Amino acid sequence: MKSSTTEPDPPDPDRSSPSMPSIATRLYLSRHMRVCWVPEGAVLLDLKCNRYYGLATNEATSLHALLEHILTAEEHRNDDYTTFADEHMSSMVKQLLADGILCIEPVDRSATAAMKLEQPIDCVGRDTHSSRACRPRHLAHFMHAYWWAKSALQRRSLLEISDAIAAQKTSIEGHVSHRDLDQLIELVNIFKRLRAYTFTARDQCLFHALVLTDFLLRQGIAAIWCIGVKTRPWAAHSWVQANGMTLDCTPEQIREYTPILAV
């Protein structure tokens, strides 16, 4: 596979029919929305509804031009937030506002920015063997992580889950910023041994990634929980990475996926 987890270049406005609109106000991508650009257009993820949306090339180019303009034009303000030089763009913005994808209230742009992840070049488990014994605390952390992830997926939205993980990472990064690579590898291998007795990872990538992320967080390690998408054929996948390594899959398994969420 020759594709990469790094994000494809956004659609080129110069090569697409919709032109840059004349913005009359500020608009924002809603806090619960994430977007990534793919060769066929764009994919949107609604973290509140746990739902994906697809945009074709023309609509994706329009959205990209709109968002780029928002990020650079601080001076434009007007109460009529659906006034655009392009009628198609005006109709599109009205629909996106109605659907809650765009909003007129300022949001934390760092949360909705396009994901740019370090491309993993290795994975835990390749030519590595854990010699560390599994302690009672490891089992306790694993079981807490297992039940937290199970409950979270049943009762919470992806927005609530991502907020909870982000809050945990903030709380530990102040006093435990990193762990030795050997310790990380051994903890992941301990997790894999415990997981083998508890549940199968097959067709449960999201659950598996959340359990692993929380297991590591409980021991002071802030790995990156990711969700990526591909369009041909359509699929979504979740994984965990840290220190240039994937922790629950191989780099080859995720190279066709474009990240849309990383916490």
C-alpha cells in the first residue's frame, strides 16, 4: 500500500468552479464537528451524533474556501450571516447552519483544526517481547479501563468521550510528561496479554482503542487516540499511537486512512 496516514492536500480552489465568496460575517465549524479532506471531497464527523457526512468535490472546495476565509479575515462582520456573492454558497451555508455543522458563535479553533499526525513507522509487538510480570495494579487498571470504555460507548457521545480523554491527558501531562520507550512497550504488551483473556479485538477497533488509551492514561502515559476514514471502499478505523509507533495495529493497516480525529 502506497498511501499514507498524513492528510491529503485540501481541494485546490483554483481548479474548482466555486470561487471565493464575499464573506459578510464570521462563521465557525461547530465544536462537535471534525473535517478531513480526501481525494473525492471531504468527510465530516459529527461527534454529538456519532455520524459521518460526505461532501462531493465542489461542495468540499466551497467549504474549504469558506473555512480558510474565516481563519484569515477577522475584519468582516455583519448581522446578515447568509449574505454571499455566490448564490450556491449562500444556500450551502444556510443548510450547514440549519444542520448545526457551522455556527456563528466563536469556538476553540484548535479543537476543530485539521489533524496533522506524525506518520507511524513502527508498531509495538514487532520484534519485541515483554519480560515484565503482570502485577495486580495492571489488572486493576485494565478492568477499570475496560468498564469505562464499555460504559462510555453505551451512554456517551464521541464528543463526551473525547472531552473526557483530553481532560485526563491535561491532568497528567503537568507532572508526568512521558515514559521511557521500553516501559511503554512493556505496558502495551501487558495490555495485549490481558486483552486476550477478556475480549477479541476483531471488528472492535473503537472499543479496543479506548480501552488501551484509558489503560495507559491510568499509568501516566498520554498516547494519541485516533479515528481515520477512507472512501474507496468506505471505512472508518480507530487506533492508538505514540512515539512514532502504532500501539494496537501495524502502520500498513492504517496507511489508507485519513485522520479525522486525534485526541
